[in-house]
Amino acid sequence: MKHHTLPLLALTAALTAAPCIQAQTTDHSGQLNLNANQARIVTTDGKVRFYDTDQTGGIDLNKATSTVTVYPRQGNWQDTYTRTVRSVTFAKAQAPAATGTIDNHGVEITRGQGWNEAAYAEWNLLDGASTYHVYVKGDNESKYTRVDQQMVRDYGNHGRADMVGLKAGNYTMKVVPVTGGQEDNDKASTVSGLTVKSYDRSGFIQIDSTSIGAYNYDGTLKPTARVIYVTAKTAKTVSLDVITGKNQKKETFTGLQAIINAYQKGWETRPLCVRLIGQIRDTDMDYFGSKAEGLQVKGKNNTIAMNITIEGIGEDATIWGFGLLLRNAVSVELRNFAIMLCMDDAVSLDTDNRYCWIHHLDLFYGNTGGDSDQAKGDGTIDVKGNSQYITIAYNHLYDSGKSSLCGMKSETGPNYIDYHHNWFDHSDSRHPRVRTMSVHVWNNYYDGCAKYGVGATMGSSVFVERNFFRHSKYPMLISKQGTDAKGEGTFSGENGGTIKSYMNVYAETGNKSGYLPVTHQQAPRNFDCYEASTRNEQVPATYKALTSDKAYDNFDTDPDLMYRYTPAEAVDVPAIVTGHYGAGRMNKGDFQWRFDNATEDTNYAVVSSLKTALKNYTTSLKGAFE
């Protein structure tokens, strides 16, 4: 979504010097619509208002009076903002992802696109072809590389091949039919211009000098990495030799859980890439290392790197009926798959994990638990037990009840965690709820969150930066003070932490109390957040959580600690997060759900039709072409 910012330097200066603040005279703004060209007006209190440009006659900026006036294309109203405007920007309607250039000569390619370090092609099945060989080539490469046959798949009425582990750039994929055991190159077709981008590796995971999991920083596999392909049919039978003792002693293990368990011995140093294909149900697995969660990824201790990546292939990789438990996991990556109807948590980073990267997952309801607050399952992504340097990014959480608990009571620290570019899609609470830890929360899209956004307890320090809150109740809460000490409070009976806020925006708040945080300027002691005037402003030690007497630790201004990152302006976050390269699986996955904002923005309950659809979900994958 492209935009340009009007020159508001003089207006900004006038606002700073203004002796009084006046609200706009009327309000004819509409709602966020990523499919329309819109003007966005952000006011000094962080509220953002939208005007469709096809209905707006013009916007006048009067620097002399520090006034912004919006006129209609038809009608005689005007909305006037006096000394209240932070910025005015324009955004074009979000365009769908472009298909590459198709050149068909026999096989009929119907679609091909690039994504994050991956590309794919789909085609109609060709009469007489027994299988297909698929190749990929970068624009700067002279030769094609053949795609592993496990990733060339049959969906009954079409074929599809994905290639992963690609550097950023433009690529061509070629689909060659095989007839009578021979490639028929006369009927081969290509799709070119597939734009591949790099995954955004911002976050505390970059504190370490090596890349996370089985992949290099450039997106290619590490030189000694090994790959196993796991499907519903092979989850129990896939085998791999693993070094399990001195003098390179090797043993062969069969079944996905058995293979991952073998890494717990700590002798195996070769990275492992587990590629999930299609739907894998709980009954498909060899066994579970965790009876409570499901698949367990457990290292020997929190110092030995496992270098494991578990990734989904394409847009339909799904684990169904179980979740993942990480313990003593160092250098582990989860990406590009869905979790449906897990046992307890979807992903639990339970004990002593370090340098783990959880990204581009689609996360749905878990099974109903025994407690009253577990109707949607327990946690979605929980970070507990002294886990350190964890990045949770670009995940799509569908109506989660408790999105993310971050911290327990026994952490010894330092525990640095970040959440960025996640789509909290009508989820209820804990985005995250932070105990004890130092957490950076930036560029997330809070889309109709019904209970609260970020919660700080037990002396935690949370930097909430440039997030977009749309119709989200209580964007920030500190336990037992500010908003949490009034009315419906409290979200936690624990002592409080401290929140630093900077350049967040709030849309569709109306005049509802609680849809804007109480800042330290409004209540110097009983605040929801310290509202910083610059990104690098340090929170003075005099601003403390009332009940814990803990001051903010200013971790975010320590140049030796903070990672490199480039945050987008908050008004651009929804377009980025919901865009083609944004949150969730490739192409937003094969199972998508649109919520009705009118009924779901304030609804805590399970959406029964969604729960039923998840129970009935089944893959359309027939298998790989032989």
C-alpha cells in the first residue's frame, strides 16, 4: 500500500506550541478499508480516521491556524481539526498478489507466485502424463535446479510444486510432463517473474551471530543440513540416522517424534529441516513426547544448538489435533503451517529455550479445556520458564482466547522477547500478558480484540511501539493501576509492570471509555502507559508500577542489546500484515475465516461455525507424484 505524507512540519510545530486543543467540529470519517483508496488523519491522541478518497472532495491544510479541514465530494459538511493533527497520509487500495508471466506449450500452468524465500506453480493435469518434473531457475542463474519430487503434488484436479530455500530475487519455474517414463520437453511450460522476498529476520533472534534453524541468513539451507519430508503417510515411517554418541556413533530412528527425540542427546550437530506436507493428524504420528501438548522438541540443555527448522510446504500444511512443546530448545524455527484443535497450547515454549523463531503460522482454536477460560483452548503461543531471545512474528491468530502468556514467576533473566507483525484477528486477550520479562511489541495489528491488548505484571518492562489497534478494548493495561484499577478490573491480581508506549494508533474507538490508554501525562502515577515523545526517550525512574514499585528498565535504548529493525508507521501496519508477504501461511493458507466485525469485535465466545469447520477440515491433497 503506497502513500505519501503531506508536508505538516509547520502544522506540527504549531501543535507543539498551541495553548489549547480543540476537537473537530463534526466527524464524517469511515472505517478502515484496505480495498479502497483512503486518506488517513492521525490526531495527537493517536486516533486515526479514514476518508475514502472517491467520496472526499479535498483536504485543506491551513498552517497559519493549524487547521485541517476535510470536504465531501458531494454535500455541504466539513470536518475541521484544529490543533489536533499529527499526520495526514494517503494510501492506495491493496492490490492482489501478481501471478508471474505464464508461457504454456502443453501443460497449462494456471498460477505461479513468489513468496518469502519460496515460489510455486500450479497447473491443470495433462492427459497422458504419468507424473511431472519441475525445475526452478533464478534470473541470474544459467541452469535449472530440479525441485524435490516430494514437493511435486497431486490435488486431484490440478498439480502443484513448491520450491523453498530461495534467496531474494526473481525466478522462473518450468513444469515438464513425463509420458512413458520420458520427459516431454515439447509440452513443458514456464511461469517467470516470480518475486521472492527474504523473511524479515528482525528481532532478538539476531542477537546471536548465527542464523536460526536449518537455514542461512540468505534463505538457503546450511551446508550440512538434512531434509526429511513428513506426510500423514510417512509420519510414522520416515527414518534418519542421528549421531548419538562419541566417535560419531550413529543410530537410525524411525518416526518424526523419534527422530527429534534423538537430537536430545546433544551429539548431532548437522541441522535438520522437517518439511510438513498436507494435513498431519494426531493419529498419524508415531507417538508424542508430551502427553499434554503433542510433538516435543527438547534439547539436552539451553546451550547446545539444535538447528532445527519445522516448516510447512505450500499453503495447506496443517497439524491437526496436537501442538508443539519446546524445552531446552536452542536455535529452533517454526514456520508456514497451521495448528488446529491442539490439545492444550498451540506452541508452548516451556522451559529454558533460547534463540527460537516462531513465525508465519496460522493458529486456530484448541480443544476445550477443563477451566472456564479454556473454551477456545489454553494458550496459543506461550513463552515461559526462563526462555530467552525469542521472536514471535507474522503469525495469524484466529479468535484466540488467550493469545500469549509471556513469563512465569521464576525467571532469572535476562529474558528478552519480541512480538512483531502478528495479526491478532478478533482474539480476546494476552497480546501478550507479560510477567517478569523485557518485551518489545511493535507493528502488530490488533483487529477487534475484545478484552485487552498488552498486559504488564510482576515488574515486567514492555515497549509497545507503532502498533495498530482497531476497535480493541483496553489496548494497554498495567495490573492494579490506571484502567485496570477501575470498573471491570482487574485482568490480573498480580503486582504491576511498566509499559512504554510510542506512536501507536487507535481506530474505530468512538467515544468508548477504555479504547484509548490513560497516559502518564493524564495521570502521572495511575497510568496505563508512559507515552514517550521520541523512540529513544528513557522512562525516568520516578515512574514506577504502583504495586510492585518497579521502574521501567529501558532495555530498548541500550544499543548493545537492541537489534536492528525498521518499524513501519502504525497506519501502514494493517496493509503490511494482511498483505501477500505478511502474517500467516503462504497466500493466507487453504483454510481462511472472515469475522463479522459487527458481531465479533466484542464477542468473547467461541464462534461455533468456525469450531465446526475446523473439526470437519480435511486436506484435498492426494499425494506426491511418483
